[in-house]
Amino acid sequence: MGEAAPINEAVELVCKRMSAGQFAAKDLSPALQRLSDLVYAPLVKHLTNVSHLIVCPDGQLSRLPFEMLPVGNKFLIEEKTISYVTSGREVVRIACPKTRIQSSKSLVMGNPDFDLDLKVAQASQPAGFAGIPARSSRDAKQDASQLAGVTPALPLSAATRSLSRDYRGMTFTPLPGSGVEATNVAKLLGDDAILRLGADAREAELKAVVSPRVLHLATHGFFLSDQEFKHTNSLDLSSAFTWPGPPKGGTPNDWENPLVRCGIALAGANHAQQITNAIAEDVVLTGLEASLLNLQGTELVILSACDSGTGEVKIGEAVMSLRRAFRIAGAETVLASHWPENDQATSLLMMEFMRRWRAGEPRAKAWREAQLTLLRSKGAKQDFSNPFFWSAFTLTGQWN
């Protein structure tokens, strides 16, 4: 493909514009065309009889949804089905799957009550199953029977629960649209799904499930930039989980693990500074914690959250992000985003995808058709034909 510099420059511009919602910027289309000329054009002659592209991106290309590359007067998604893997060896493993582990009921979470005061909530409610606070709207026994295969919340060490200092100052706004999305997805999944909204969308409940068939999380996501590690204001991360390759020299303890710098916000997240070890819930699930979940047998994880695919780009090691964390945990397929998405467009995407997948279509095909539905909406009352709306999410892992 030639020199990396012009490719990286174009990717940076595209991601900058999309992250800012500047999808009508004049320099965006030329940048996408440059990327297509540099990245895809050299491969075209080898792909004449190929309908499905399995992309294993490295470096800055990990930030690029290939679906949005222009090919003539079309987008690449109009010609090919596209899915992603984090390493080449995954192709063999996915093509020759082992015996599937029996999965339990799906879990769908949306519109968490970020302002929930967990101290008050836990003081006013008796303990329910698996150490999770009981809720007046449901009987604890019913919860226990519905969540087949639950185990107590993961016993995490201080290092894995440690959060970046930057996170402590963040405030999360309500996401009513995500509640509608979660409710609709749960309806499509039928009796196979357990729905948790508002105050019930808690981290402890997420950690309690084992191998849900589908895990759908509609909330806020985040990724924080790296910063120098100070022993005076953070817990010691000198463990097997510490990121082994600090940039620009130094010891492994000088920089934060990138999986601690990404996460999703759950109920109570706006009270993070008040959380103490006496409360069993963190209110935020970091990437490192997500990687320790038991998702063996989970067919699909949908991270319907901004920047859920954003992470630390390391040459030869893919992106250390929430997407990577849930794959490490065992999820067969992960849908995650590259930039902040539009609520309405995302809801339509997820509903169309889920409807097709539940009808028996392979995952990659169902996802492509959902994206094409939005792409072909040009001129409609809700026009989501721009790549900003339909290409934010990419599908990684099992494509069938």
C-alpha cells in the first residue's frame, strides 16, 4: 500500500470530522477518496470474485470503517459484505468453531439513571440475589430464576477496579432514546431477554450474568487519553494487567493500562466521586473489568454507545478498546462504534439488524442490510444516507 504517513493523515482527518459531527465538511469526501485510492484500489484486482471481505486492520486503519470508502459512484458496502477480526488467526478459529456453550437469557440495558445515589438505594433496599440490591418492582426469586447461570459479582482486585483520574470529573447526561432502543430490542428478543432500565441498569447486575445469548448495552461510552502515572494519586497497577509497553520509554508503571481508560457508564455514574469500597458497585464498567466477564457462548455484544470502539492504537496489536475487551471475555461478535452516533439512526440500525438476525440471516449479512437500509433513505423524511449515520459501527468477530 506504500507509505503509511498519507494513509494515517487521511484517517485522522476523517475521524476528526466524524467525531465532531462535521459530516458535511468540504474536505471529508476528498479524504475518503484518497483513502480508497491508497487502501482499497491496490487490492481491487485480487477481489474480482469476492463478495465478503474479512478485514484485519492494523495501526490507524483500525479506526476506519471500510464500508464508507467510495468506489466509483458507490460506497464499498454496496459491493461487499464486510466484517472485522482482531488477528489473522481468528479467521481459522471462527471458520472451525468449537462446540457452542449453552447460553443463558439475553440481557438488555438502556438509559441508566446516572444520577442514582447508590448509597441511598442500597441503604433503603435489602440485599437481593447474588449480592445485587433487590428492587421493589420485582421479586428476588423471579430475578434469580430468570437470570440462569448467574454467579456472584466478579471478585475484582483493587488494580482492576482502579479508574483513570480524568473520569472522576465527567458528567453523563440522560439518554431517553437509548431506553426506547433497549425496550424495542428486548421486545424483538421476546422471552429470551431481560430488560434493565434506569435505576436497574447497574454494574453489579451486568457482572452477575454468565454467557447471555445477547448482551445489548445502550448508554454512554468513553475513552480517555493517556497520562503519566503517579503513585500518589492512583492505585498500583503493577500486575499482569499493566500495559507492558509505555510510550517514550519509562517503566511499565508510568502509564495507565488503556483498558482502564475506556468504559461504559451505568446507574449512579454521576456519583462516582462518592463511591467507596463499602458499596459493591463501581457505577462504571471499565474495559479491564469487561475483559474479565464470562461471555463464553455469548453470540452477540452490542455496545450502543459513543466511542465504544475507540481505544489505544498499537502497531501489530490492534486497538485496546471496549470492543477488544468484550472479545477477550469470549463474545463471538461485537458491534461497537468509532464516533458519537445519532440516537435515531442508531435505534433504526439496531432494530433492523436485530430483526434480520432473529429471522435467521447471518450476522454480517444482517448488519450490511441494516446499513444499506439507512444508506438508501436519501430524500426520505428521515434522511440517514450520509456515512456518518450508518457506518459508525463495525462488526468484529463471527460473521455467520
